[in-house]
Amino acid sequence: MEYNYPDEIKARIRRIEGQARGVLRLMEEAKSCKDVVAQLSAVRNAADKAIAQIVAENLQQCILAEQAAGNHDVGKKVKEAVDLLVKSR
């Protein structure tokens, strides 16, 4: 199934990209370990939120497609989504 990523998610990824560049800048400026780790933690948190949003929106689309096709047993799709989230950590 092809997925069309909303502009909101793409914007979130662009912000993460900017944060990652900021981490490199901190390293190039020889900033403290504490500052670098704090920024890396922010990148990781932002990435986790993006992953959750992508999986949730994709799951919603999959469930709607399954229901439109007459399949109301969507447990398999939910399990796949949960597995994907678990693997992302």
C-alpha cells in the first residue's frame, strides 16, 4: 500500500534535520558533552514522535482500507503497527 506523507510530517523531519545539523555545529565549536548530549536527546525524542505519528496515521489508513474491503478483523494490522514501533526502539 502506497502512503502519502502529509506536509506536517515532512516539516517535522526537516526540523529534526536542523537539530542534527545543530549537534554537528556544537561538536565543531567544541561545546560541552552535556550540551551535545542534550541536543542529541532532543533529536531522538523528535524522531520517536515522528515515528509514532507516521505509524499511527498509516495504521488509520490501513484500517479504513481493510474495512472498506469488508474485512473488519483489523487485529493483524494493529499487531504489525505495534511490532514496527517496538522495532524502532
